[in-house]
Amino acid sequence: MAARRATDSVSAGRRVIEHIVHAGNRAMRWAALLALVAALAVTLAGCGRTESYRYKLTLAVNTPDGVRRASSVVEVMFWAVSIPERGIMHRLRGEALYLDLGPGARPLVALLTSYLHPASTRDYLASRKALRWTRDEGPGDNILAELYGRSSAGLMDEVARIARIRGPHKISPADLPDLVTLQTSTNRAA
């Protein structure tokens, strides 16, 4: 994403330089050059450190026909920003896990969130800590701490540390993201 922003900045910079070269007025050249420098400063100020980790969620369910398994790989990306405010943005990229349970059974879908059964608390911070999976971050801080241990490092260093860890980690059924089933439609149009 930062590479795309940098490429867009370069092409915009080329257009400004062409305009400066063709401008006949000396004051116009200086104004255009100043605008170019300001645009580059703003663009580069938004480019910061980027870290990400991937996880593979595998779901196994016992059925009368044996164990059915499905898995999905999800990436969680974090990047530092400084405009309009300093901070760390994050985004989750992946798809829900779809598990076919066989003929006559409704499929099971593991969503990437856990909003269906929110904690019964009125305190925002307490409910945020109780939230196990989120739409933008995937597994919450509490699950990550249980699986990989806590670190005193900053968030970006923590994400980089988690990205280097390999191997399976088992989570309890209570820690799973929301599980839903799909109902078959009985209304068939002719």
C-alpha cells in the first residue's frame, strides 16, 4: 500500500515538474516548486512502518460420517501513520471459514468476529477487553496474549514477533469466532 502511495506521488510530482518547466512566469515556477515540495512532504510523512502476521484458522467437527475439516488463512496488517494524527491503523484481510458438514446438514461458517454474544457490561473498556475477535484485528489482544505470551514491546514490535512464531496453537471453543449456519431457502421461483 505504501509502495502504491509512493508511485502515485512520483507520477503527481512528474506532472508538477512538467508544469514548472512550461510555466513562463518566474513566480509561478517558485509557487509550483513549493507546492511540489509540500506535496512530497505530506505524502512521505504518511509512509511509516508496516508489519503484518497471518494465521490459519482450522475448524474440525465430528459428524456421523467422520471428522470434517476446513481452514482459512487471514492476514492482519498494521501500519504507522502520522497524518492527520499519529497512530497505528490496522486492517484484516481474509474470508470466513466455510465448513461443509455433508449431505442433509447445513454448512457451518466461522465468521471473523465475535459480536453475536457480546459481554454483558456497560463499561466500554471492559467490553473491549472481553471481545475475543474483532472485524478489523481478528483475534483480540487477550487471545494473542494467551497464545503467544505478553511482551513489553510496542505494538509494531509485538506484531513482528508474532509473525515470526510458527506452529499450531489450540484455542478453546469459547475462544472461537462467531459460528453461524445457513438456512436453505424453501421458496423456489419457477
